[in-house]
Amino acid sequence: MPVVFRERGFRFFFYSNEGIPREPVHIHVEKDDPEAKFWVKPNASLAYNDGYDARTLRNLLEMVEANRERIERARNGSFG
């Protein structure tokens, strides 16, 4: 699970075995037990949530939007 970055105690990562065909660009976020997945393109949006409250999800979405290019570069570097 390559970690793209860490911010405010959250780990932003993707799974190496994303499957075939690959899903569109997205990022997983985890801190302790809760986990969420965000689509990165065309606009950052929530794909699923397992345990975060609405306020935290809004903050995470802002972090994903602010790091969109970084996430895309990391994912493209891993998957081509």
C-alpha cells in the first residue's frame, strides 16, 4: 500500500493490487479504524465512507482537492 502523503494524522494511500480493469484515479484515507475512499477525477468526491463523521469528510475532501496533482503523479508513477 504505497502512501502518497500524511496530513493531520491521516494516511492517504492506494492499494498496489487495484485489480483489472483499474478504477479511475482515487485515494484511500485512513486514521485508526475508519477509512474512506475519494475519487480524484474529474472532481474530488466521496466514493465510500466507513466511520468518519460529516465534518471530517469535508476536511478530507479539502485535503484531497489540495493534493490532487500529487495524488495523480503518485498513482501514474505506480501504474503507468
